[in-house]
Amino acid sequence: MATPEHQALLTAIAQDYYFSRASISELAEKYHVSRYFVEKYLHEAQASGLVTITIQAPTTRIQALELQFRQAFNIPHIAIIKDAANPTQTAEHVVAYAAQQSQNLIRTQHVVGLTWGGTIYNVIQHFAADNQPELLFTQYLGENMKYHSRAGSTRMVEMAANKFSSNYRTLVGPLYVFDPAARRLLSAEPALQPTLALGSKMDMLITGIGTMDSIDSIPIWHEQREKIVPGERIADVAGIIFGRPYTVAGDFINPDDVPVLGIPLAQVMAVPRRFAIVTSKFKTRATLGALRGGLLTDLVTSEAVANRIVAEAPELQK
């Protein structure tokens, strides 16, 4: 069994080799061992599972369909990933591609906002380890109240920051605060002000797209659903994004009255890159509404989702 000291040596050599691109000769000189032992330690790091290497097969995009979407909707960046043999593989390909593309964008940003959910969790898990100490991940909406879920809001910014060896800020408070006075007072609290101020400086945000099922899956929000969406408008909800409901036409429902704790909608919509990932065919109408409303600048989705949108959208059938 390897001692802690030996494990630390393997880790240090592997990090220098794979992350810093140090040569075998440089490593031999740095760690005062022969080239033979450097190569031996690198093999040992792989054999023990300390280092894993994944070769990603090229992802196939459907460019003709992407062009069709760009012409029909106001979205400059869209990637439609060709379906794999089964839905699980397809979702994996979409997530892996989204992780790669969003990480490339993140490397040029300063402040990145995150929401929550299983898809965002999986994207973060696919990020390659990086070192960007000047980067900041932040919440810009309150907590979704899934405190026992690995995909809760606070955990997202923590996990992403760990991947990039960067910093993060959380927004302590629930996503929805129904008393207007309480919401104003919370927003003015010194403990929340730094995060809210940071939210207005986001260069990029990464989000999933929700539906009314997202609201109903959390008991407290389900009980108060008519305070989030007026009862007579619930049937009009196609999707939920940035904590706010919207129609299949892409219009936010009562945007000034949604009791969100977070930065104003105008600030959200001013973020230069609003990057979304959709893997579920059950979010067809939600995705269509987001496209029609120009709510996103970037979208990564699957062929199956795109084809369902084509079937529902007259503007894509011309």
C-alpha cells in the first residue's frame, strides 16, 4: 500500500506533467529522480486510478438544423448534437459538449453566474480541472430550497469554483420571498449586498430551463404556486428561467410581480452570454419559448429536442 508521502509525490508529478506540461527531463530534475522513475510514477498514477484519461470521440453537430434555428430565432450561438444510439448516450454527449464549450468561454470571463439542477451539476462534473484564481462564480438568485440535493444552488457555485481553483459567492436566502417589504429589506442587508452587486457584473451565466414541474417538485413552492404565477395564468406557463415563468411566445408572465430574491430581470438580460443546456424532450415548449423570446445567447441541445421544436414551431416549417 502506498504511503501518504508516495501518494503525494505521484500527485505532484502527475499535476506537473498533465497540467503544467512539464517534460520528463524537467520533472526528473525537479524531483531529483531518474527519467526512468518519472515514467514509472506516471504509469503508477494511471494504474492506481489517481490519473484517469478520457478520449472524447468527436461530437457530431447538425449544422443545417442549427442554421435553420439561427435564421428563425434571435440566437447567435446554437449547437444541436446528433442523437446517439440511446437517450442516455445522447444526454451525455450534449452535457460533455456543453461543458467543453462553456469552459472555453469561462476562461475569458471574470464573473460567471450559475443556477441549479441536475443538468448544471453534470456539466460542472465534466469541467476539466483548471487554475483561475481571479475568476468568481456567483449565485444571482436565491436558494431553490433543495438543501438535501447535490444539485442545489449553493453547491453549484462551490463545485464550479473548486474545478477552477477560483472563488465563489453565495446568496443566502430563498429564491422566492413573498412579502415585498421583507424582500426589499433582505436585498438591502449588508450580508447580501456584495453578492447582489456582483450579479450585476456577470460576464456570463449558465442555466438550465425549467417548467412548472420544477416549481411543483419543491413542496413549499408548490403550496405557494399561485403567488409565483397567478392562478389564471398557470396554464400559459411554458417554462421557468431565471426564476421567472414565461409563455411559449417567450413573454415573461407578470415579470415585475414575480417575488424573486435576486438581481432584477433587466440586469439578467443584460448579461452578454446567457448559456443554456437542454437534454430533455419534455422541455420542448419551454425551449421554444426561450428561443422566441430571445432569452438566451447560447443553447446546446439534442437532435431529438430540436426536431420536436421544429414540429411545433411554424416559423421553422417555412
